[in-house]
Amino acid sequence: MVPVYYLLSHILKEEIIMPPMITQKTLELGVKHSPEFVCMPFKFTLGTFIECLEKGANILVQAGGGCRYGYYAELQEEILKELGYDFTYINLVSKGKMDIKEIREQLKKIDITFSTKKSIYYVFISSKMIKYMDKIDFYIRENIGFEEKKGSFLSLKGEMLKAFTKAKSFFHLFYLYQKYKYKFRKLPKKKKNKKYKVGIIGELYTLMEPFANYHIEYELAKYGIAILRYTNVHYLLFEKKNKIKKYLKKTKDYISYKMGADAADNVARCKYLCMKKYDGIIHMKSSFCTPEIGAMPILNKICKEYDVPIIYFSFDAATSEVGIKTRIEAFYDMIEMRKNK
């Protein structure tokens, strides 16, 4: 949310309310007011909208897309208005896709002084901020399992994000990135006597929102596991569209079309992780995520061919955190046993 807040606060004169961190309350609000069999991202975002409205927001912006979630805006707006909230709802997604001209028109409705020229500059800075944040996150996932002082990586990340929000220009942002990249590399780390590598694939929201997956990456880190996750904001915004054809070509033995959302991407990544001899693969999704359900038999086939273990996690409102931790522990034990054998 930091790059989005940074962008909107610089191109619009309206007060921008930072959405609160997702908590159990957010989930409870979303579940209470959502259709029972709708996907979890719908419930999380609906709960977040309610919390923002309670904080005083009177304009809500929906920017999701890529799967059937891109068609949920009208339903969320209807639910919120039935609950009695008075607000303006702006949907930046048309027919499941984002339109630059439409976004410009919608932003002008929010602020008549909106400047396209000014926004281009801050879009550039925000896009670089996303790239830098994702690079740091990539390093954290590889090394957090070996931190000497518990919490040192996340503490430094919080400090970095606060600094990024105060970036005065692109050059200032670049300076901050280099500064914190150096700080992260200087953090004390334990010697990696045993380094197990696990790749994480699956539905984008569940992968990227720690609360939605019960902080599974940090749970894995406790076992000294180096984690690789490709799906991040920079990939979704700036890389995915150009890479999907390459992915389909590399996985032509298994699929011949996109399959929707990130399913085709995950098939390609699963094959890559297997070829790179990763110790295990974790597939995560929210319940009722149709594209990922369709991909799972193919993932099974690939992992069987390359003899790489894969475990599946499907999250809903009734998922047990204890159950997640128990399965992670069993998965680690299996990886260690295979490695020793």
C-alpha cells in the first residue's frame, strides 16, 4: 500500500486514508456481509472497505482484476450501500481489464485539478518504489530464516517503508534504496549449515497478503528454509503481460491456453522449480479459486515426473492456524528425510 499511498497523496488534493492492517476483525466483517461461496479476496477487501468507511472515507476505489474478481465491484458496491454507507464508488476495471484513459477520467472526477503531466512523474517514482520494495522482499525471503536477531529483518523493513513515504524525488528514492539494501546485507545472519529451498506458487492475493496465508513464509523461515516466490506487485503490473506467451511455450506439453488468473504462470514456475531441483513446492489459494483448482492436477503431474514433493494449502474463514503449522512441520520433516536419504 505504500507506493499507492505515495502516488495518490502527490497527485490528488483529497485526503488519502491508509487502509488499516488486515486483522481478524477485517475478516469477520467481510465474511458477515459476503455471499458464502465467494472467494476470500472478496471478503478481505469488503472488510477493508467497511473499515475505511468507518474511518471517514467517502470515496472508494476498486482496482482489482485478472480473474472473476474483476467483476465483483458492482456486487461490493451494492452490499455496502445496502449497509447504509454513503460514498462514491470508483471502479478502475472495465470488463476485467484496466483502461488508462478511463482511470484518467475517474481521477478527474475525484479532483478537477488533477494533472496528467504531474501524475506521470509520480507514477514513475511509484513504479520504481514497487520494484525496489519487491527486490528487498526477495532478499528477505531468502535470508530471514537465518537472521541472528529475531525480528531484525522485519524491523528494518518497517523503517525502510517509512523512509520511502518521505522520498522527495526519484534520486532521493534511489539513494534510500541503496542505503537500505546495504543495511539489509549487513544484518547478522547465522551460518547456513543446511539450506533447504522451497518455492511458493498459487493465487496472487493469498500469496502476497501475509494475514490471508497465516504468515506462512515466516513460519517456513523458522526451519531455516530459503523461500522463492515470484508473484509480487511489480510482476503483476509490469511483467506478466509480456511473459505469459513465454510461459505457455515452455509448458506446451501440459497446457495450451492461459487457464485464467495465475494458473498458467504457476504451471510454468512449478516446472522451473522442479528443473532447478528445489526441495519442495508449496501451492496456496483461497477456497473456490477456480483457475488454481484447474491447475492442481497438472502441478501434481509435473512434480511426479521430477520427483519433487508438493503440498497444497486452501484458505477460508474456518482454516485452523494450528493445522497450518502442523502441516508445515510435517512437510519440513519430509524434506529433511528425503535430503538425508
